[in-house]
Amino acid sequence: LTASIDTRCVVTATKASSNGFNSATSATRAFNFVTANQNPLIVYPVLLGYVPGTSISLSTGGGSGTGAVNYEVTGSGCTLNGTMLTSSIETTCTVWANKAASAGFNSITSDRKGYSFRNQSQATLSISNTTLRNLPGTSLSLTTTGGSGTGDLTFTVSGADCSIIGTTLVAATVTNCVVIASKAASSGFNSTTSA
């Protein structure tokens, strides 16, 4: 007995008469042919937070049978190429997987998983000059420590007769110059400002 679709087959057996015996028929017996549900399907990786520009290799665990797995994604700026998910902007990409039906198993869809692409804060940026008192007319080369990424470093100054050319602080007269360093955002990092 075989069936190629989901169905219920009702069978009766009959044994013919033979020398000294009448024929006989069995009671009916029902046989069900049904495909089973797959085991739960899970999308990996488990880590949900990444910096923009990172490529995430998607995979699945669970499911049953030999059906093909494919992925779907929604979200602004999200790109899915086969099993590789990426975004060049700050966004959240919602991903789920489908595993097709195969012999003995129905198709299945995983739960949705949100992968967040967000810039990180830079390491603390500090103006590192240790000599803070100089003669008027002296040029002082400004230096920093900290910060992260490849963003441009700039300085701003306040105070009478204070000026900055590139990374050089100049004051021609007796004055107080207050300097702040800023490092621009770059791939994976927000902008930051020193004390």
C-alpha cells in the first residue's frame, strides 16, 4: 500500500474459499498518509548588533528533511546576497528563513530576527599638551590622544586674539585661549568632542 499525497486509505482483506472453508473478509482498517511538521527553524548568528558595513553570514539550525532554505529581509538600506546580510547605514534589518517541504515534511518559516547596524561611540578624545603656559607670539602644536576611527581631527578656539591654523595655536598678546578638539564620524563610529 502506498500513497503519494496526504490521504487516508481504508483497506479490507479478503481470503478466498478453499477446500473445507468459506471465503472471509476482514474488518476495514484505515491507514493515514500525512506529512509531519518540521522541527522549529532558527536563524543564526545570535549576536544582533553590528557596525554599518559589516557583512553577516546567515545560517539556520533545526528544521527537518531536505528542503532548500532561503532567507528574506526587510528594512531600509538592508542588502541580502544569498546568505550574506549587510547595510552601509544605521538601520535595523529584520530577517527570517523559509525551509521548503520535502518527503514527509511540510514547509516551515522561522521566527523573525532583528539585526541592528549602529555606529559606536569613540574612545575618549583628549587634548594631550602638557605645557599650558606660553609666551605671546609662540606657536603651539596641538596634540591629542584617544578617539577612534579615521574621521578628520579639528580644533576650535575661543579667547581674545587666539587663532588656530591647522593644528597650531597662536596668540600674539597676553590672553587665555580655550581649545576643544573634535573628531568626525567615520565608518562605524559617531563623532566626538574633547573636554
